[in-house]
Amino acid sequence: MAPRNVTKIWLEPYRSFGELRRGALPLRLTCRTCNVILRADLDVLIWARGRAGSPIDLHPRCKRWDCNGHMVFQGHVGGVWRPLISG
């Protein structure tokens, strides 16, 4: 396993919400507790966090009613949805 300060190369296109917008890359959220899958709205994310904001290691609370879990952003890489976590 890579040290925490080394970023996996496939994470680079997902470094910021602005990069995601420019590259038209797909982004979604999945809850770690209830497994609900939601489409990520880049316009809202850019409004709330700015173009320089990053989905990597960002874990917002689940939006599903009565779920206290946290979500993880996922990017579509090589035909597979991968969690956007650095470690």
C-alpha cells in the first residue's frame, strides 16, 4: 500500500470540481451504511465548495431519510466506479 502522502495516479483527473466540469467526468455518491447511490450535481458542488474544491476524501452525510451514514464520492475509471479516497 502506498504511503498516505503519495496520490494514486488515476485520482489526478478528479483532483477538483473544476477539473471534473472541464473533463465532463462522471461522479456519484454511495452511502457506506445504506448503499444508496446518488448522482453528484457538479453545479451545486461548485457553488458550495468552489471550482478548486476536491471530492477526494470528502464524506458528506447521507441524504436518505433516517440514515446516519456518510457517503463517499466515486469516479468512473476504466469501466469501474472507484471510491475517491487517497489512502
